[in-house]
Amino acid sequence: MSEDTHVHAEKGEHLPSRPFVVVLTGGPSSGKSSALALLRDRLTARGFQVLTCPENATHFLANSEGFQPEWAGTFKQVQMQRIFLDYQLAQEEAFKAFAALHPTKRAVLLLDCCTLNSRVYVSEDQWKQVLDFPGAKPVNEDELMARYDLVVHMVTCALSSHYEWGPGSNNPARYHTPEQANEQDAKCLQVFGSHPQLRVVPHCERFGDKIEKVVEFVNDALHIEGLIGKRRRRTVQVVDDKALVDMLDRESTSASLVQTIFMDKDMHHSVRRRARISNKAWVDLFHSWKMSVGCGANLEKSLAGATDFLYERRSQVVSPNSPTENYLTRRVIQAEEYYSVVRSQEASAESNSKDRVAQPPAKFVLRFLEGSSYFELLFFVGGRDLICDLSAEETVQLPSCLQFAGKRDLTRQDSGSKRYPLEEINAEVKSEQNTKKRRILRPHSTEEAALFRATHA
């Protein structure tokens, strides 16, 4: 057995002794944060131990007086980049050591940039000084490159109409002009040009296509099924409670609670909180929900035992070239930012008597494998249907504990179903917004659940 693997004694599985390291890189507004969040979700659901290492320069610059213009081209700029390099090395090694504490799961370390990104911001002479910094251990660039198993370069959208920067934009903290962002992107690609597993994802008019291409590259590298491919949703019912319970005992099965707060009436901008709950908590809530007892009262109890909280800010961006196409950007945020939005929304509702205060829609999700196929079983508090999310491949069969309840896949055109009086809801929203535009929502979506709860608060 090689030094890079160890044997899990109970199952006899050969597992790598270190994480598979993926670097997401690219210029400003390339989608790295959104891709990282999606990869974390999908890999975790597939039973991987996922660790995410944040980009180091932002940490320093956001928690200090930042880069001083007079440092440019001087030895202080070299010093700063060596600080970033040493800190990044320490972070990566710490995450690898932490992954070893959980040896029964294959680990993936996702990096938002890495040690080599410092090279983008300095000249060749300065970079040599960074590597051979006086009084510090010399660093070899080839050894740095060898630390990473896969490098995914996401090309910036700087030269497209999607790029936002500067005061008055949706990203006022971004200071690069489109030309500067494009130049930085080109330098970044040049830095990683010699990596044997470099993958380049071009800018796409549909952001979803770009993100799926990133997932496809990671999927190919890990040699696993299910991270990519079209999905479909069907209403289902449980026909074998014992088989469902048996499925809960599998190591690859996990459950989570997801809550989303929309920040605008068009439901284009939101913050989301996801927490892992026990499989037993999920099935207990499912039985309460199925008996129409209502699991709202048990929501706080579920959160009390929840772990692995993840907070995100999400934005639906409509393509200017095709208004019918949009994409979702995702950025991991701190808990403080999430709760700041919660308080702001509550304050806004209290100050306007016309606004109705409703709890954010809660979705309970059970993720599991049946053979090599990946499934999600989900329901909303206040909803009436149990939904199965599965591969669009016709050959995929439902687990024995489930059977289809509906006759066809759920599509956006199904949104006018009798399940929720959506036409009445839409009429109410139209009058508030003074618009004739019809809102078409995917059934059993978070947006639909939020709209239903808001109009019935």
C-alpha cells in the first residue's frame, strides 16, 4: 500500500491519507465563490468530508488598514506577499491535519485561490524575492504547484455586460475596472499554465452552464457519479416505512434543514441558512408532517441539535441578452451577515403595516444513495407533497421504500396547480407591485413556499 493511502480497518477500504486538493482560481467576478458553495453542497451530500479554505489576501486586507499605495513596487510589497504565502501554507496544512481527524471519509479540500496566486500581483523579480525571502525558509515554485491535484481556472466575465464594479453597482467593494480584471485573469491563467491538471472554464452567457462545467471537471477528477447531469422532481409517497428507516442507518445518508429569507418582492435576492440535523430528527419531523400534526413546533427543537451551519447570500441574475434565462450566484457569508438581514427584514415589516410577517419557509431534505444513484427526499413545512429529486436518466429506479404519486415530472408550468391558490396569490402580489407581469414559479420550490406563507401570514 502506498504512503498516500490507509486502510479503514472495519470496512477494508483504501482511503487517501490526505485530502484531494482542488484550487478554484480566476480573475474578479469569475464565479469562484458560487462554484465553491455548490461543490461543497454536492460533495458533502455524496458522503465526502469537505473542507473549504478561504482566500487569504481578503482576510488580511479586510481586517486591517489594507494595502498602502506607497508600497507598490517596493520591498514592502514583497514582504506583504510573503506574509500571504506563509499564511496560506499554514492554512492548507492545518486543514489537511484536521481532515485526518476523520479518517473514515474521503476528504476534499477546496481552495479559493492558493499559494501561487501571490505571483499574479508582483513582477518576476519580486516573486523571486518572495520565494527566497531573507531569513525565511526558501520556497520552491515547482513544489508549490505539486501541492494541488486539480486547478480550475474560471474566466472572468469582466468584458461582458454581467460585470459589476465600483460605487452604485451590486458589488461596490470591487475596485478593478473591467480592463484590469481581464488583465489579472490573464496573468492568473499564465501562472497555472504549467499545472498538469489545469482546467479552464470559459465565461458563459448562462452562469449555470459555467458552474456545471466546474462540477464536471471535479467529477471527472474524483471518478464519482452523480455530481453532474440533469435532475428531475416527482411527487412520491413512502410505501415501506421499515425500508426508509433502514436507509437512515447508512453512512452515506444525511439530513438537513434549510431556511431562506428573500430580501425583495421579486425574490431575486436572498440569504439562506442550512444546518445538518440527525437522520432520526428528519424522520420524526416527516411523520409529524405526514400526520398533519405540523412540524413547525418542532423546528426550534431540530435547530437545537443541529450542526454544521452554513450561511449563503444568493442572487438571481437575469441575462440581459435573454430575459427568460437567469442564473444563481452563491456566496458563503458569516452568521452575522445572515442575522443582520433577518433583523432588517423584521424591522421593515414592523414599520410598514402592509407587510406581513411570516416565518421563512423551512425545507427538510434527506440525501441518500441507492446503488450508484443519488436522491434527495424533501418536504416543506406547510406543504402537502413529498418530493423526490433524482437523475433525469430514464434508467434510474426509485428505492423500494418509495413510489411515484404524480404522473409526470414537475415543471415551472405546473405552478398553477390546485395545491396552492397561486393565481390568487399572484393577483395579490400584482396589485402591490402595480405590474401585469405573471409570476411563474417552479412548484415545490422555496420561492413558491415563501410566497404562499407570506400571503397566509
